[in-house]
Amino acid sequence: MQALSTRAKVLEKKPMTLAERAYLPAIFQGLSITMRHFFMKKATIRYPEETRPFSPVFRGLHVLKRDEQGRERCTACGLCAVACPAEAITMVAGERKKGEQNLYREEKYAISYEINMLRCIFCGLCEEACPKAAIYLQADKIAPPRYERDEFIYGKDRLVEAVAPETRSKRGIQLTPEQAAKLKTQLA
Ligand code: SF4
Ligand code: SF4
């Protein structure tokens, strides 16, 4: 039969040596690759004991902020829930009673406020919609892994930030000119 092109290369089929028949070259080649990777810098980390540094613009777990006097900022207006494309936010609004001015900043507050972290896509639209600067997505925290689906429904007990100012999230605080310049450099 006539060849279709002149590029065909006829290979000589050599008989395999005893070592080749025992797969020894292939075994040593495989072992050398394994050993090379064993001493190389690992691409994986031991999560959750170790975590990678977050990007300064990372959007993670939500926090419901308090004001400088420690009062809850949220006024249960529902704008965050309306803005949420995943319909992950639900809340029940209530009227602030006399004597509760030190707890809630506005006359209306959220009796309950829940975010379903399994539905949330961490887009940050709730943060942008909030007129009271009450909800922020933290740049350094993620929703930790859980076994039960119910445990991903975050209520006020896990969303409202701690009363002690030193343990509060840094999100939502006005940056100093130095911090803003540093962030700009990191993002450049
Ligand atoms: S981050 Fe986006 S998806 Fe998640 S609760 Fe806020 S608006 Fe909804
Ligand atoms: S977090 Fe903000 S937008 Fe959402 S209900 Fe509270 S005040 Fe309104």
C-alpha cells in the first residue's frame, strides 16, 4: 500500500530486557518523581489548623456592628434582606422600649436577625444597602465548617459584635490616612 506522506517513521520493535519486563526502570522513574515532590514546597496546607492570608478585599463572615456607645446599630429596616440576591436574610422588627436606649440606637431594632450562610454568596450587597452602617462582611473570618445544616443559620447571638471594644471587628471603622495608603499599596 502506498504511504500517505513521507513523514511516517518506522520504529524498530526491540525485545524488552529482563529489567524492563520486571518494570524496574518505570518503578525507579516513579520513585524519583515521588521523592522530588516529597522535598518540594507543599502546595497544600493543614486546614483548619493553618489558614492562608486573606486578601484585604476578602468578604467573609458577617458582623452586626455596635456604635461607639456599644448600642446595636441595626434598625431592622429590611433593606439588606431586599438587596440580598440569595434571600439569605430574615428578621423580625420590634419597637424599642423605654429604658432600652443604651441597647439599641434607633427606635426600631431587630428582635431576631438571621443569615443562612449556606445560601449566602458573600457578595456584600447587604453591606452596601445598609443605611445605618450596621452590617459588614469581615475580611479575616469565614464561616467555619459544621456537620449540621442548622448550624449555618447565624442568629444575633453569633452576628452581633462583642460589647468589649477591643474584641470588635475592624470592619466598618473609618481608616486613618496611613491605613488607607497601606491598603492602596496592597491592592496595587
Ligand atoms: S453577602 Fe450577599 S448573599 Fe450574603 S447575605 Fe449579604 S447580600 Fe445576601
Ligand atoms: S443591617 Fe442595615 S439594612 Fe439590614 S435591617 Fe439592619 S439597618 Fe436595615
